[in-house]
Amino acid sequence: MACIPGRLSRVQVSFDNGTSYANLGGIVDASLNGNVDELEITSHDSDGIREYCPNHLDYTMDLTLRYDEEEPSQNDLLNTLFPSPISFKLFFLIENATGRRRFEADAFITTDTISTPLDDTTNIDVSLRLSKVRLGVVP
């Protein structure tokens, strides 16, 4: 079994409609979450057992970042919230020996939390809604 360290993953963001991308700095954790909607298709012919079929696929992403006021991409990301949320583009790259699996999407922030614990560093937790997700492999 291959061992792919999570620390090799990258999230790149674009705030100019994909013309240029920058690495999002300070990432501690990046989780890509997929979900398939289900449609119930139970009928009188189902013998009393519910039946389902898959429908649309959607993705969200959860990020934990070490807060750094001097990290430009973090500031740009947080600035998308004020005065109102705006969309941006992102790449999520998972690197391994044979190439990088790439998830490209439009995104907007749905929740954000800045924590300042007593015995740890300041973190930002951000949840993103992804739209128009495109999957591929970077050569």
C-alpha cells in the first residue's frame, strides 16, 4: 500500500476568475467532503423495503489554517466575506509519486471561526461550498 503524506497537499486560490492562483499558506488540515443525494424510489412493488437511487454529487471543503496576518492569500480569503460573500476559484492538489490529483471548483465561504486558545496558536477554521467541481490529474 502506498503512503501519501497529507502534508504534501496544496490548496490554491484565485480571486481573479482563474487568471492567477496562489498557494493558501498556513494550512494544517484540508478535507474534501463528497456527498451524493439520494432519491427515494419506493413503490408498492418494493415488497415493503425502501429503495433509493443516487442523484447529484456535491462537495464541501473544511480548512484549518494557522492564522498569519501577513499571509496574503489568508487575508484575501477572509476578505471575501465582507461586505458580502463572493465566489472564488480553487485547486485542491493531492501529490503522489505518479502525479497530482486535482480538484478544481468555484467556491464560497459558508462558515468561518477564528479561535484563540490559551495553550495553542490562533487558528482559522473555514467551511467552503464548492460548485462546478472538475476532477483530473495534473501530469
